[in-house]
Amino acid sequence: MNRRQILRYTAWITGSAVSASLAGAVLGGCSEAPRGTAAVSSSSLAASTTDTPLLHYFSPDQFQQLGQLVDAILPRTDTPSATDVNVHVTMDSMLGQVMDANYQRQFKDNWLALWKYLGQQNFAGRDADQQAALLSELELNTDAALAKAQRGLVEVKQQTIVYYLVSETIAEEHLNYLPVPGKYEPCISVESVNNKAWAI
Amino acid sequence: MELCTKGYKTLVLERGRMVEHGEYPTAHDDVWDLPFNDRVPQKEIAKHYEKQNRLSWWVNQANKHWINKDDEYPYEEDERFDWIRGHHVGGRSLMWGRHCYRWSDLDFAANKEEGVAIDWPIRYADLASWYDQVETFVGISGQAEGLSHVPDGKFLKPFPLNCAEQHLREAVAKKFPGRVVTPGRVANLSEYDPAIHKGKRGQCMSRDRCWRGCPYGAYFSSQAATLPVAEETGNLTIRPNSIVSEIVYDPATKKATGVRIIDAETREHLEISARLIFCNASTVGTTAILLNSRSEAFPNGLGNGSGELGHNMMDHHYGMGASGVLPGFEDEYYSGRKPAGFYIPRFSNLDESTRRDDYLRGFSYQGSAQRIANAPSGVVGKALKDQVLQPGAWAISMTCFGELLPYHDNRMYLNFDKKDQYGIPLIRFDAKLRENEHTLREHGVQSAVEMLEAAGCVNISSYNAATAPGACIHEMGTARMGHDPATSVLNQWNQMHEVPNVFVTDGACMTSSGTQNPSITYMALTARAVSYAHQQIQDGNL
């Protein structure tokens, strides 16, 4: 990862600023946040040793709900859903093994608030359109009481999108994948690449 | 290479392992091919890379084989110092940022004019023709701008600014005459000419994976350029796994007679004799060898009569800058991944009209504009699916690189009470940013925001998290050049004042740090010093 690469991903902005840890996690971004020394308490997010896949961060219940949540964010259409490309597995692995302790703590705090809120709203029992409406409303809400749940959703959404876009299937089959460009063209029209983003 | 092509039998001693050109194991890997999306798990970082990864982005799956493990290669600190390095043939030439900017007399005369430290014993005129020579061989893509303080060089065609970067250039020029947004000048072959770019070189493929090692030889590295050319002469021998512990001095001849090495694999101690020594082990490595070369004549390190060896440690400092979203340009995109974004040369303290009362010297920027992921707030589900595969808004980022003044008190030294696994004293650092640097940083951040505002950016955010010395991986000083043997280690030819057959042409020789990335200057100094040494040998003086 070179310095310019860092620049590219510190500017990841998806409505609210992406966390430096997330940018760093996937794309080698720049996190200047000091790394904590204490290990995160895993009491409520204990990894399961009995389930497959082996979980590193979420409990089995939470992992199941995470799968629902990421598929509500990116459902299966004519392209794969988030869980089709294992976004939830990647998220669990990255949170449990790669993210630093500060980020783990912060994420956990927000995630638990989000989990609680979604439970209160019977998220699991709703249909796809209702789920999307609920999440959209939460992301846009300005109620201070929901700030943590909202932040939790934004974090999950950002991670979902990032892991989705850098999965092999999406990158190679659904984005413009050009491993060896051969040359650099500074200005082309978006139409000339079918209005699709570059995979890498 | 310079010595070999002049006919000298040359032994290159490298403390790390051999790496042949093309032995770049991750060069073709995509993010999804690498474990943990290219990141290294916390446990592994904690065990091996606690210092190497202090910036938290440096150690990745794609490049960790080029990075030392801290538990194998420890060092000590009075003040935090991020000494980031890898032991292998080619060293940092495989990992470098490749930006190449000429110095000018604004830099070479600064110490003298401001009464800081000591004067450089050279000026731009001494180096200009050597820049011409090394730039031509290395191959620097860039755009001539006619700036006297960052002079134009021998450029290949630039990797051009994209639409958003060009807009930034025009907006900044309009609002801030004197601030220039120009394509980064990098050692990547935008044009390949085998007659000029000798060795194992080739056309840049715009993959932007340079730091993994380039299978096309498209950027300058020792493996792709200098070593193969040296090898062709038949005069080159490379001995990897050879740790130089000290340089041997003969008081009778007042010259060095050779070096002592430890074979890293067999632990065998050997002495190798040489008529001429170029001690270029990277700034800190070089000075550590010299400090460890103690004799009756030089009890405090070889050629250290001045007492300056190890002092005046410099680097650039960064961890400051700004980014923002640029509205518009929705129909514009780019193709390929260029190996450089834009560069904004220093614009403060150039002359009376840009004079600052609050700090000396200046800063430059590197940055880029790209289209970011398309994930609008409040959009989820099928609506998001429709958008997420499309390019998002343009974002512009720039990070600022500041000059660090040469303070005598910023230093490295050896802890003779503590040895590494080879019995060599541990290196200890005692250097920090001081008031001038911190004041300069404020202006660097403020100016970045101003320029993004001038371009019409929104959602601008800035950051200023001062890095420790070393973190910019531009270590300089510690065996500085100067006119006077009483206050400097090297003369105007990079030759030790006190030991005429020892030359230092890496970053240790620097008398001030400038704002420019320094490597091309080391190369120019090296070619010049070899030419001088060759002349001295022919004249019977060495």
C-alpha cells in the first residue's frame, strides 16, 4: 500500500465519513488513531466454538441477524446479494482478527444499540420493502436517542459495501475489472465503460 | 553501477537475503487473492510489526515480505522513532514512493542564509548535470513547470492530471498564483526506450502496484536497473546475508583497509579488504556502521572528529492534510491506475512576498482525485443495488510533507551495553519535531483546506496528527556534508574529511532536508562522488 493509496481511501465518504479503521481494513487506508493495548472484552460477543463458520467476533445469533441485515442492505437481484459473496463472513473475520481494539470496542457499542433497536422494531419479521424503509429511516434520522443505533447501521452499511465490492465475484463479473490496464487515460466518459465503476 | 562501468571490481554487501528481479510473489494478486483483504491480523502485527506498522497502513499481506520483523531486528528509543525498513537485496528501492524532485539553491543556501546548522558545501550548479544524467537513466515522468525552486528535469511524458485534478490545478492557480498543481514526478517509465532505460526495464502498465515489486521493471529499482547494468560489466559481485559490523581503519595510511562482516547464515566473521568504500547502508545503517567502527584514532566512530556523527537527524513529517468531495464532473472518468497523483511544490518562504514570520522553510503536497464508492445516505436495498456498482462522487485528497530542520540534538547513537543477535550494539534514537515543525504544520493544513475550497469542494475534512521522525521513511543527516572538518563528517564530494577512501552518498550525507523526496538527489550525489573518486584514483591520490 503506498501513500497515495491511503489518500484515495481516507476520502471514502458514504453519507457520513467512513471510519479510518474501515478504510484501512479493506484498502490499506490510513488510520492515525492510536492503537489500544487492552484486548477487547468479548463477554457479550463471544466467538462460538461450536458453529460453522468459526466466528471471530459475533455470537451465532448476532451472526445470523447480521446476515439478514447485510442482505437487506444489498439484496439479491440480477446480481448477487451480500451474503452470496460472504460479506457477513468477511465482516466477522475482519472485526475479530484485523480491526484494532479501539475500533472493536466502538463498533460493539454501536452494534449492540443497533441490534436492540432492530429487535424493538421487529426487523426480522418484516418483508424486504419494510426492512429497507426501516433502515433508510434510521440512517437519515436526527434523533439523538438513536445516534448509536444509527452509527451502528452506517458502520455495517459501509463495511457491507466495501467487502461486497472487493469480493472476487462482484469485482470480476459485475464491475469493470482491468488487471493490466497498459496505459492511463486521464479523462474518459462514464458511458464508455457502461456507467460501471472500476473494480480495482 | 557507476563503479562497475568505470572498470572497478565491485563487491556489493547486503545484510539481507537475495532477491532476483521478478521474485515479487504478490505482484499479480488482487485484494481478494490475499488473506484478510490484504490486511495483517492484529496478533501478527503485535508479534512482529509493532513498530513497523505504527502508521497502521504500512504492513500489508502484499508487502510484508519486504518489511523487517521488529522481534528479529530490535532498536531502542528515547523519543519515538519509526525506523521502517527491510533487509533484502534492493532494499527500499523495491518499496519506495518513486517521487523525484530536484533540489534548488533555495534548499542548498537555506542553512547559510538563515544561520541554521551549517552551510551545504555544494549548490545547485554542482548537481544539475548529475541530475540530468541520473534522471535520464532512471526515467522520470513529469511535467515541466519552469519553477526555480523545484527545477524541471529530464522528463518522460507525465501521467496526466485527470479531469478533477486539472480543475483543481486551474482553480488553485486562479485563487493562489504561485501554487502549482502538477502531475507527480515519478520514476515510472511512461515511455520506454531500451537504448536509454537499460537493465531489465519496461513500459509502465498503470497497475499502481509498484510497492510489491514490478514484474515489468517499469519503475526504477536496484533489481530492474542498476544491478543488471552493473552485472553486465563483469565487475560486480553481490554478497547477500553479509552484515557489515565495522569499517577497518589503518592509522599508518590514514585510510580504511576494508570491512568486517558477519555472515548472517553461518555466523562466520570475515574481513574483506577494499581500496575504496562507499558506505551506503541507508542513513541509519550507514551511521551505525561508522559509529561502531572505533579505533584508537577514532574512539567515537570512524571519521567522527567533529563529534557530529549521529547528530542532525532529519526526516520529513506528515500525517496532515485535507480531503473533500468535488461536486460535478459526473460524466467524467479515467481508465487505468496511474502510479502518481498530483504534486504541489512548496510555496511559502520562497521570497519576500511569500515570507512567513512564524516558521522557516516550507512544505509540499502529494494528492489525487478519484471517484469514490457510490453509496448515498438513506439508500438501502434494491435502490442501493442499482447505484453501488456505478462510480460515485469525485473526492480530492492531499497530504502535506514538511521540512524538518537539522537540530544537533536530534540524534541516533549506539547502546554499547545491549547487542542484537549478531553481537552488534543496538541503535537508539533521540529525535523529535520541534516548534518550527509544529507551526509549519498548521499552515500546511490550513492551506490544503483553502485549496480544496477554491476548487469548490464540499464536506472538507482536515487532519493534523504529527508523525514521529522516521515515519516518512526519508531519514536524512547524521553524517552531514560541510566545508569544515570541525563541524561536518563529509566534504563537498561526499568523502569523509578524515578518511579519504570512504564515501557516504545515501541520506546520511544531507545537511538539511528540503521538502522534496530525496532519492534522486542521493543518486545524483552518488554519480558525482564516483566520478570524483575515479579522478582521484587516476591522479594517484586514492
